[in-house]
Amino acid sequence: GQNIDQPTEMTATEGAIVQINCTYQTSGFNGLFWYQQHAGEAPTFLSYNVLDGLEEKGRFSSFLSRSKGYSYLLLKELQMKDSASYLCAVLDSNYQLIWGAGTKLIIKP
Amino acid sequence: IAGITQAPTSQILAAGRRMTLRCTQDMRHNAMYWYRQDLGLGLRLIHYSNTAGTTGKGEVPDGYSVSRANTDDFPLTLASAVPSQTSVYFCASSDSTSGSTGELFFGEGSRLTVL
């Protein structure tokens, strides 16, 4: 079966750096997405990786290793507004999105 | 309208009743999707449409139906609601044409409670 694993919850301190990991086992691979979802709101797109390596976008970076079935989202200079759930999703060989259950990130002052 | 709009935002419904969740987008995206989101579970795809006039079943289609008469609208109907359909429903759209990353744009969600 297809599976996306990410930690259920993480806690970090304001101003620090946090890395949220995502491992996947899917039928084929056509890209990996990260979305941010604040409580009670809709998910919003953060990043897309299809090739191995690091994609940097401001305070957020996303890394992909296709051979390891692994990605991480790196958040730097954490702010209170970064408290949210972070969803990892993989596009499989049929171009269907497989979603992880999400990682709830709690930022403490 | 800018983006994707869902209605209603919240609804309490008696079991056995029929309910239609509305979704409209103004981005001219070809693909549209309906997901449900339940605590502790990832987003689960109910139905999708790759283009106007076509629809397909997702991971959890039973008890739901959709139609795609035009590009902009993609309503989701629960023919006879059951308590297990209590959930938050998200409509989404994407430009799945060549050259696009295919990122999803989500509506604000419809919180449905079936009693």
C-alpha cells in the first residue's frame, strides 16, 4: 500500500530552527508537496520538490531524496505565526496525491 | 470572487437528509477535487474532476456524488447523510496542464455535522 509518515506533533521555540521529516512509500513518484494549515483554516501551498536537493524560499526550505523516499521541511527563525500543521503529500505514478496525516507544530515563546 | 469559494461554511444536518455542498472557482482551473479531513487522518479524496464534463472516484466515494457541468462549479451531494459523514470538507482546484506544478488551491472548508 501507499504510505506517508510524518511526526504527529513537534514543539519548538520562537527564533529557533525546526525540521519536519516526511518519509513515503508510494507507487511511483511525480513530486512532493508541503502545505501549511492553520487551525480552522484551509491548507496553503508551501513548496514543491520533484528533483533531489534543497529548495529554499525565504525562511522555509524543503529537501528531497528520492532514493531514500525522504523529505524534510526546514523552518528558520521561527515565529509564533508558524504554529500550524504541516502536511506532506506525494504525487504518485497515476498523478494522485497521497497525503500524510500532518505534523502539528507548536511554537513556544 | 477571488479564488475558490465554498458554501455553506457550517451546517448541522439530520441523518437521512440530502445535502449539497457548493464549490465555485474563478481561476479557470481545469481540475477540481473534494476532500474530507478528519482528526488524525490525512486529507482523503472523495471525488475529482480533471475537466468539465468528467468526474472520477477518489479514495472514499461511497455516499457522495458530484457533477461538473462547467469549469467553475463542482458541487458535492450527500444523498442520505449518515453520522460517519460528519467531517470538514474541502474543495480544491489546480491547473494540471503542462508546465504547472499542479499545486492545489483550497476553499475555506465546510464543516458538516450529521446527527
